Amino acid sequence: MPDVVFPLDSTRRFTDQDKIGHNRWHPDIPPVATVKPGDSFRVHCREWFDGEIHNDDSADDIRNAPLHTVHALSGPFAVEGAKPGDLLIVDILDLGPIPQEDSGPLAGQGWGYTGIFAKPNGGGFLTDQFPDAYKAVWDFSGQKATSRHIPHVSFTGIVHPGLMGTAPSHDLLSTWNTREAALIATDPDRVPPLALPPEPNGAILGSLTGAEFERVAAEGARTAPPRENGGNQDIKNLTKGSRIFYPVFVDGANLSVGDLHFSQGDGEITFCGAIEMGGFIDLRVELIPGGMDTYGVSENAIFMPGNTDPQFSEWLAFSGTSVTLDGEQRYLDSQLAYQRACLHAIEYLTKFGYSPEQAYLLLGAAPIEGRLSGVVDIPNSCATVYLPTAIFDFPLSPTVDGPVRIDPGIGAPRSPA
Amino acid sequence: MPDVVFPLDSTRRFTDQDKIGHNRWHPDIPPVATVKPGDSFRVHCREWFDGEIHNDDSADDIRNAPLHTVHALSGPFAVEGAKPGDLLIVDILDLGPIPQEDSGPLAGQGWGYTGIFAKPNGGGFLTDQFPDAYKAVWDFSGQKATSRHIPHVSFTGIVHPGLMGTAPSHDLLSTWNTREAALIATDPDRVPPLALPPEPNGAILGSLTGAEFERVAAEGARTAPPRENGGNQDIKNLTKGSRIFYPVFVDGANLSVGDLHFSQGDGEITFCGAIEMGGFIDLRVELIPGGMDTYGVSENAIFMPGNTDPQFSEWLAFSGTSVTLDGEQRYLDSQLAYQRACLHAIEYLTKFGYSPEQAYLLLGAAPIEGRLSGVVDIPNSCATVYLPTAIFDFPLSPTVDGPVRIDPGIGAPRSPA
Amino acid sequence: MPDVVFPLDSTRRFTDQDKIGHNRWHPDIPPVATVKPGDSFRVHCREWFDGEIHNDDSADDIRNAPLHTVHALSGPFAVEGAKPGDLLIVDILDLGPIPQEDSGPLAGQGWGYTGIFAKPNGGGFLTDQFPDAYKAVWDFSGQKATSRHIPHVSFTGIVHPGLMGTAPSHDLLSTWNTREAALIATDPDRVPPLALPPEPNGAILGSLTGAEFERVAAEGARTAPPRENGGNQDIKNLTKGSRIFYPVFVDGANLSVGDLHFSQGDGEITFCGAIEMGGFIDLRVELIPGGMDTYGVSENAIFMPGNTDPQFSEWLAFSGTSVTLDGEQRYLDSQLAYQRACLHAIEYLTKFGYSPEQAYLLLGAAPIEGRLSGVVDIPNSCATVYLPTAIFDFPLSPTVDGPVRIDPGIGAPRSPA
Amino acid sequence: MPDVVFPLDSTRRFTDQDKIGHNRWHPDIPPVATVKPGDSFRVHCREWFDGEIHNDDSADDIRNAPLHTVHALSGPFAVEGAKPGDLLIVDILDLGPIPQEDSGPLAGQGWGYTGIFAKPNGGGFLTDQFPDAYKAVWDFSGQKATSRHIPHVSFTGIVHPGLMGTAPSHDLLSTWNTREAALIATDPDRVPPLALPPEPNGAILGSLTGAEFERVAAEGARTAPPRENGGNQDIKNLTKGSRIFYPVFVDGANLSVGDLHFSQGDGEITFCGAIEMGGFIDLRVELIPGGMDTYGVSENAIFMPGNTDPQFSEWLAFSGTSVTLDGEQRYLDSQLAYQRACLHAIEYLTKFGYSPEQAYLLLGAAPIEGRLSGVVDIPNSCATVYLPTAIFDFPLSPTVDGPVRIDPGIGAPRSPA
């Protein structure tokens, strides 16, 4: 086990640890540790809501999820010698739930959760169809996840960090804040909002205090979106063995990581999202000096996924196009096409006995694949979503005999919006 | 070899065959043949432009591609007993280039092409960055494709039909024409257009003649977009061994197929697009009576891909978010995020010596994967594009040593817009 | 389609064609055609018994199979410039059943067969347990095979040539004949025999006639075993896209090919064996001058399998050790261990309703994997055989509920030894 | 983390722990713990030689390896309610090197080893060609292994227990001892021996003492071979997520496990063997009452491998037949054929600069595949060994340009026999 450069004690809050992480992006958040190129090191990660979501049968915690507090990030980690313009190579050596702790109140202690945010509190991919809050709790057994809230499925986790990235420069941060403010300004009262502006309330900024804390809290970018620095990309394939190349924008690179997922479907469509958990991640870093220019990687991480993802050889896939549910034709809108594909999958699963919200939660959590199948055939994009049939304990594909009916069990807890 | 229910003679035009196909969607186009549930049958397919694109080193043919003539479709094939509300099971038993003909002037005779439409004549996914017309010709050798216009790559084809679907009902056709007209009306002079209205000029409608031809030509929907009936979905994974379930909207289902691709990347981003070819396809059909309601499949095909797609175990992936090249923040726009991911891949490939258009053509043709990685992290979608490193004959991943430089050869023919 | 350098007319016997192949190995069999390095070419192949096995429900043809006539081989093909000491690169571009002919009396015309030889006529891997002759006929539908004699299974073919190789030199041929004669001499009357000596009766030797025919027929090695030149290796993974490197022993290399299989399990345990068929194979050849010494490949082909083999993600595996059925301990005998593993699999399948011979035939034909798992743990080897569960239309793995019972149908035809 | 039912303290010998395991098979070794069907539990495992092999650059420890002390096994674990005739389902939930300890003197503390036994002390698969002792030490970094003794390779571990099984009944034990004694009697002085008889010297028998210890030590079967109870099967595919079904021969089943491998090639050809390590394994057990008869599994485990093994899509394979190096023809001897295939692979690798022993050690440790390709083509078996090309940092396949030359580094330590 590599040295733990960022330890977390599961019995204490994220803000009451020996080393304090952060939940905003800002170049002036001081590194919590410095590593050298070639070093391997272990980082503990807290689940993104720092324990506010519970292993119970109520969705009230999801309904009231404190969005201004996310994401509880570990870091930043300075890499000796890293300079703006370099590429930072990050190898994911290993990661998983909280080691040696398989029961307890923290997600990652043998369990995790998938939530659907209520429309007034963040919403999600299909928030117009699912305006209320829902939750599913998943139990881990070795590599596999099952849920009392979504019976008849079991799958091997495709464990990955939802969020990892380097610190932005002051210029880059300014660019973010400017462009996102401009978007918000187009519809400032929208529910859910178009984007999230800097928010001092709830900010965690490492060791910063006093006036410096106030300044950085007022400027720091929220961690929800992926951006030029990587960030909350939610790429489910960043599993063990992956190698990622991040652009470096500040001296030391200042790498941060968090939002671990036991599993996730492409898109993390439920927003709250994946199977959320705390845990550990072992990383190794290297540098390619000047690599951003050498390889034309001026923004957004590039990566090579690992080779031990769970394998499936049979899939049932659904397609969608960019026509709204109301029948309006949109122009090459792959976001909409994927929504329609996912709604088709949900409709299909209900024919077997699942509630729509069980199906929605499942698509957010299971290793489904979402593909941009056609993006040019005016006016319709075609998006597809692939479900591995082996995760179900009943036959999933259509036959002349019609669907079997499963017992949906207690269902997914709901908390009205 | 199953019986050929739709033969094509390679020496004659698509409109000068014993059986005439069609290039518009309409319920009143008469079936060219009737098959029974359980039947296997072979269908010949003409490349979508009926031979207008040549195996040469000029892109003028792409520049002037006659868009009003596409897609040359084989069919419709009536399935005995099929009723609206049924699901039509279509098994793709086999497919490939024109059998026994490996040289000749028709795409599919041992070769195929990928084009980039000029902006005034259709455009494409990245038309703002690539307004001119380009072409790459690919040579087939067994399962593999190589191109004199894009050297240093070779890959196993992921052969599939770009377009397959059932005939729309009159109601459904009317819905299409209405909603697409409404979209066009929002910007009728746009170049390229938002959508394509019915176009009698160039219409091919099977055995229809006279007034009936005129009526159907005036009403028939264009075949470019995928719609509720399947259609031009361009799903690269509909390979040999795939099973597709189509909704049935008219008596007999009236299945049509065409636009065969030797290979394609997810999205078919070059529009003209994939590796285009004529060839054959062997199909077997079955029915699930009432299956649309039973399984909740009221629209858009669902499918189970085959299990012999080419396997790759190492990928280099690029990510993009929904920020425009000009720095404008868009709201959860996966179409844009995929454009940015593809542009990143193109930029990267140019560092090895490819021209940008070679890289663009390659992404349209090779078995790349496009994923909807994050679709909820406001305001940024995250899309990713995966390149299999094994298709290149040089090492593709970033290292401290920097990229090797390949000889890009004669490059891709260009014809100015 | 590449040029056909060795055509076969399905209506005529193998010995009544324009070009005559061969069924013995000998350096003096004249090439039927000459190809150049870089050439692609098509070869027709006759099924190994030249039509003696029929698509019917009797195993009498297997019982009386004329072993002295096998294998009907296409070739030899001389490669311009090939010299002893070179490595001959052979790319398998494509292969399959007889094209354009999907019904007829010849295996390969839409069907194939698996047989179990009777003990007095060749026997097989489990001949002590299965002394009689059995047959199963398989129907091809696209890539898939099913059998009226073995219901409830369906699988994608893993199509490959059972036999391909270069001609031996005179020295090498002499070595073969000497060492095999020595083995036979240890038990000359064994049934089945230990090996097969040269046999003029039934010899086919291309264009040779007269005294030269007599001499070569008396010396020519039988084609049953794999040897230094490749030959009847029965490697099921030599599928489309494979590249093989053969040692060259004579000027021109003199490559021959035949014994096409629609599918086969590792080991081809039924001997008669795989799913036998005639068909076509498209090859491309290249040379590595002096490659045998350069790469240390003095004998036995090396190869790189293709990347489109059927994929399975769930297997049920059986193990065996080197203890005989009578309880005798043998020393590290992987042949025996694999027999025991296969017998375990057969026993297991009978619990679902199959007859033992149905199970045996299935293991010979389906894409099962046979592994040398442990070869050093004295005194027991451990061999394992993996069955892909997806080929069965019922759940195959053990559960508390016990096995489902299938209807075994008409069973496999039997002809007593 | 499941409860640890068998803990090991890395600072103490295997025989100086709170709970003592065993290194012989016998029904009267008392269980160290009892678990219930449905239970998950963690077991610590000591490397098979209990720390006698060191992380250094000498092979003297391998030369003098105390074979009478192996294998250090954890258990037996009694399963409540298990009866002879049941099938014991064992799920491998997780396993790996010693957690939280990545450096130290014990194999499993961040490193492991592969050895080649000297011919006078156990020998191995190719002991006639490699009579001396050799060693390679492997370092673990996340999922990957590299070795200073075998440079230019790196691979993801295919982690598995080499040995797991249920206790034999008295009858079964008697059968083993009888049949193995009979084999030994055929050549009692052979070096290396044909089999290993019971050996009181070095026996570890859990909590047994006194006369009972003496009796059991005199009768207990050695753990080297796999047998009816599973045992030392060395099946490299028993990775995370695997489910194994063991026959139950005694009340409580009495499951034992050990001999963890970080990686292994099919066959574990070096005998000492795989990449040996200590570590942990998390198991879950269930019962199928009467399952041995219900499913016809009277002996030898059956299993379903997990779905997260490392994936490779390009392989270079070598074949061998059953002819000895001296040119003697053997009859269908797959053991010999695999030896020849492995020797061909070794010869090939030396052309790139490796020493023969480096190549041999690599084949024992890396995830190579060994297949029984042909087992009926008298008189020659054909066995094949597949090397994944991606584990090498140089191009491995043959080309006209000849092999690159790598620097073999310090080589593998050798200790003369």
C-alpha cells in the first residue's frame, strides 16, 4: 500500500480532519501535500455529500441534499517540478470503497447510494418526467452491487473517480466565471438553474483562513461541471489501470480527486448519480514537460482506460432521436436523443414490473453504455443506450411469449418535490 | 445463400434494374417482394449515391454530390401477416461488399469511400471548421480497410447497414412532414439546411407511375434522418448476428434497407460518412404480434448487437465539454461536447503528421467509439471519443519522447466549397 | 473477390476437376498454381471426405468413412521466390461455406456435420466410452449453426481451416516416415492404430501420373497429424484476420489448405470432428527471407489470431486430472486430464436430458475452450474445458433448484461399431 | 470487509499464529472456524513456503526450497450443514496481496516471486532443458507487475488462489495414497520423483497434537497435486467474481485455501511457479444439498470464472506437437506437445535478447494461455501457447526487419543444481 498522503477518519466530518480538502476550484487553495514524479501515493476520499445521505428507506435526505457543499475533494496535491504547459500523467493504480470498513453510516462502508434530485433541488436528466426525489441504496459484496430497492439485478462494479483534475490558473478561473455567469444571466430564475455561480456559503478551502478564505470563497468555481482541467467528468471508464493526461495550468499542477463511484452508467443520468461512495484511490504521477503543446492538448483530459472492466457479451439497446416528447422536432440534439433513448429503456423495463423510478435509478447506476450513434443526419441525432442483459436475473430480450413479471419489492423511496 | 429477393446488376443504374427500389419513405410505395415469418432472404444494396462517387483522387464528386437522390434503398419487403402494432424481428445473418466482384467502378466492388460534404452542399458535424469537400478512398482486403489517402492505419471493418426501417403509416408520415416543416420554417435559408422537405426531383418510388407517383413524390419523407421507424440510424454496431426489433406501422411492415457501411465511427461524423459501399445483406424475419404494446416499443428500433465485432483492448480517448470554440458556455449540449472531443482528437492526430482533414475522415470511418459520459453536470456535458490504438502502425499514446512523425502521403483530395 | 486460383465445381468429384488437389504430403507434388508475395487469391476447398458424408439421419456413412482418402487438400500453391529457411506469412482474409450455394448434397452447401468415428475405424478422443459411430448434421444460418440432432443450442461459427501447411522437404518427409513407422512398430495391430503409414490406395497427387505417381504415393505422408509444416493443426482460432508464419522447406514453399470447419471446440475431440464443410478461403502471402533462423522458428507454425472471434462473457468450466476412469494414477498426462474434464462435462450435460453422444458431439463442434491449467503438480495434470453458457437456450449453471429438463429430440444417429 | 476468520500476523511464522493452518489433506484435521451458508468471510493466506523465499538477487533459496513444508494452507473452514454429496458453492468476492503492507520480507508485501526448481529438488515442466534453479522477483504497482530480473514486460495481474478444496473422506484419502504409491513404485528413485508420498516431516496439522498428530501426519496426502477435491488446480482464471462448485466429502465440507498467485500463465510451467505471494481472500459460501448426484459432479470442481480478467486483443501464438526433442514420435501426448510449444516460445523470445531462463520464467508468470488445440490427429497432439503482445514494451511479432534487441538487464539469478 502506498503512503497515505491524504488520510480521512471515518468517524469525523470532512472539515474536522487532520488535513482539510476543498470543494471549490481555485489556484490559491494551498496544496495539502507534495509528491514527486514517479511517486505512488494513496488518497482517501469522502463521499461527495460528506455523509449527509443515509443507508435507510427514505429519500428525504436526497430531497434536501445540500448542493452548496459538494464535492468533498481530496487535495490539492502539488507535483514537484510541474509547470504550466506540462501534461500530468496520472495512473490509477487501485481504488475502492473504504478499506477494512464494511459497515457504518458513511457511504463507502460496504454500501453506496444512487439518488434522483428533486426538480427544485438540482433536478436531473429526466427531471420533467421525474420531478420528485428518489433513492436507492446498494450493498457491496466483493466486486458486486445489489439493492433492496431495485431487486433482480446484480452487477460487477466499474469503480472509478467521478471527479479528478488540476487547478485552474487565475485566467482560466476567470474565463469560467465569466462564461458561466453569462449563461446564467440568460435565465437567472430557472429551476433547476442553468449553472451554479461561486457560492461562499459552504465553501471548504483547505488551510485558508481569514480574508484569503473570503476572497477565494467568493471567486472559487463550483465543482459540478467538467471543464478544461478535467474535473467532474464522470467518465465511468476511468477504472483501475487507467492512465490520464491532464493539462497543467499552475505550478505544481495541484491535482485533486473525489466523488468515487462504485459503478455508473454512461451519463450518470440520475445526477445523484452513479453509486456514490467514499473510499481510497492509489495514484502514480509523471510529467511530460511541455506536453500540452507537443501533443495539442490545451484543455480537457485525454486518457487510456484500463483493461479489467467487467465484460459483457450480450446487450439490449434502445435508440432515441431529437424529437421532444411533445413531438417538436429539434435540430441534431444528442442530449435530447439520449433522453429519449433512456426513456425508451425505462418504459421497456416497466413492462417487467419495475416502477419507472426503479428503472431510472438502475440506468444511473449500472454499467450501461451510452453512444452517440448518429450526429449528422439532419434533423435527427440518434443516440443509443445499451443494457447488459447479464445483470438481470430474468430473461430481458423480447420474445413471442411476452415479458416475465418480477416482484419489484419495496420499491425506491420517494420524497415529493 | 438465401434466395435473392432483390437483385442488382452492377453494370446498370439503380433505376434500370428488374426490380426498382426507392429513396423516399411513404406507405404507398408497393412492396417489391413478400416474405414469410421465418424466411431468410438476400437483398442486394446499391451504395447510397448510386455510383456517383468514384475511386479517384478528386473530391469534385463529393462537392457536387446529388443529395436529392439519396438513399438508394432496397425494398420495401412485405412480411406476410405483419400488422400495425407488431414488432418485426430482423436478424442480420450476413452482409458485406458486392460478392464475387472485387474491382469495378461501383463502391462495394473492393473499395469504398468516406467524404466530407462541403458546407453549401450538406455540410457535416464540423462544417464550420471544414467547409470544403474532401474524400478518402478505402481498399478492402478481406475484413480490413486501408486508404491511400490516409496512410498508416488499417482496421477490421465493423460492417453494418446504415439504414433499415419499416414504412411509416400515413399518420406518422404526416407527423414527420409537419414537425420538420416547422423546424425548417424557423430558418428557411440556413446553409446547410435544418432539415430536408419532401422533394419530387430525384424521387425513386419503386413501381409507382403517373399520378400516383406524383402524389407520393410530393409527400414522401426524405431518408436522411432516423425516425420512429428506425431509418438512417447509422448505428455502427448493427453488425452480423444482430437482432433488431422494429415497430410495425402498416400492414406487411414494408421493410427497407440500404446505405451499407464497411466501417464507421460512432456518429458518422463526416456525414458522407462511414465507408460507403454497395453489397449484400442476408436477413431473416419473425413477428411478435402486438409486441409494440407488450414491450412498450411504440417507436424507434431496439436491438441486440452481434458478438463478432472487432475487439480492441487499448484505447486513447479524448473528452470535450459544451463550450463553443469561441468560449461561449452552452447548457448541457452533448452534441457540442462531442464536437469538441472530436476536434481534440483531430488536433492530437495532426501532431503526428496527419492533415486535419485526414484525421477528420479517419474519425468518420474507423471503429471509434463515442460516449455520452456526463449529461447532468450543469452546465457542461462531457462527451468522449475513443480511438483504438491498434489501428495505427505507430505508437499513438503520449510519451516524454513526443510524437513520431509519419509521412501523410498524398493526403485527402479537396474540392473547395 | 480475389482471383480463384483453385476452383472446384460442386457437381463433380474432387478428382474430376480442372485442377486436381492432393491428399498426401510430398515435396514432389507439383504446384497447381504460382502466386507472388503480396498476392491475394481465393481457393475453393472440398470437405475432407469429398462428399461421402450425407445430410441424413443415419451414421452409416461415418461408420464406413474412407479414411485412406483424406484430406482432400487444395494446392499446392507455389510462392514465387520462397526459399527453404524463409518464413511464409499467410493472412486469412476471409473464408466460409461454399458461396452462393446454400443447399445441396455437399457439406458446405448450407450445412455441415460432426461425426464420431467407430473404434474399428479411427476411433476418437473418448473411443473407449463411445465405440460406435455417431453423426450430427448442422444447419447454417448466416454465422450461426443449429442441429436437429442436438436441439437447444445455437452458436456463432468460429470458422477456420483445420489444415494448412507447407510441403516437407525430402529429408523432413523421411524423418516423418521413419519416426512414425517406429511408433507403429511398437503395436502394429492396435485398434485404432497408433499412426497411419503411407498408403498408395486412395492417394491423390495432383497432376502426377505413372511411375512418378507410384513413387510419391508410396512415400507420401498421411495428412492426419499436424507436423513441423503446420498441417492438420485443427487450431480453432485460425479465424478470419489471422496471420500465420509457416516455415518453408522447399523452393516455392508449396502451401496447401483444406479441411474447413464452420466451428470446432478446442481439441476437435470427436475426430470427425469440428463442423466439417467445404467452402472457400481467401489468402494473402508474404515472405520473410531467412525468417526461420532470424526468429528461431525451425518448425511448427506460429500465428496471430484475428480479432473477430465470437465473444462470450460467461462460461461453465469442468476440470479433470490424470487419473484413469479405472482409478489408475498416471504421471502428468494432460491428454488424460482433458479426457476426464470432457467426460465430466458430458456427464453434466446428460443431467439436463442430452444423451451422452449428443453431449460429446456438441463438445467437438461448439466453440468450447480447452486449457492446460496445471502441468507440473506431480503426479496430476489439471486440464479444464470451458463451455460458453450463452449457446444454450436454457440456464446451464448449477442452482439449488436442480437442472431443467430439455427435450433431446430425435437424438444423434448411431451406427454400431 | 468481511470478518477475518483466519488472521495471519506478517511478523510471525505460519506455525506461530493464533490459529494454525495445515499443509496436508486429511479428514481429521479439525476446522479452524465454522461459517454458515450465505456467510461472507475473509481469510489471510501465507505464501506457500512461509517466507523462505526472499526478495533478493540469489536463487539459492529456490535451490534449497523445503518442499516438504508446502503448501501453507488456511483452514479448514467448516460450513454448517454441509453433508457428503452436497455441492459447496464458493464465491471469490475479492482477493489480493497482503493489504496495507506494501513492503516487507514476505512475498505478498508489495512483491512476489517466480522460481524454477532445480532438477534434484522438484524440477519442473522443462527440467531437462533447465536443470538449475532460477528466480525472478516481481514488484506490484496497483494491478501491475514488473520485474528487475525480466525487463521490458509489464502486465495486469490475473490474481487467483492456486489451491482451494474440500477435505477428502477417509475412503478418498485412502484411494489417493494407494494409487499414488503404486505410481511411485514403478520408479521409486526417479529424480524428480513421480509423486510425493505422505511425509510426517514438516507436517502442519492445525490444532492436532500428540498421537493424533502422528497418525494424521503419517496418512495425510501431500498438497502438490490437484485431485477430486479440487486442491492445487492452479487454474489461473479463478479470479475475482468466480464461482466454484466443490464436491463435499465430509460433514462440514472443510474448505481450505492458499497458494495465492498475483499472476500465472496456463500450466504454471515453472512449478515454483506463477507469481507467488501471501495475501487475503474474501469468500462467500452456499450449499446445493445433494448437488453431486443432481449435477453429476462426483469429483473435481466445476466453476464459472469472473468477468474482470485483463483483456487482450492481440496475441502471438506458438504450436507444438508430440514429438520429443530427440525426434521420437509419441502417441497423442498433449503434455509433450505443450512442452514443445513452450520451448518454441522460449526460443523465439531469445531472438530479442532474453536469456532462455528469463523467457521460461516469463511464461510461468504472465497471463499466457495454453490450449489443447488438437488431441485426436494420430499420432500428434497439437498444443498452443498464446502470448499477449501488449505486455511487452517492444513490437513482438515477426517482420521483414527482424527482431529488435532489448537489453536483458541483470538477468535472472541462477543457482546450479
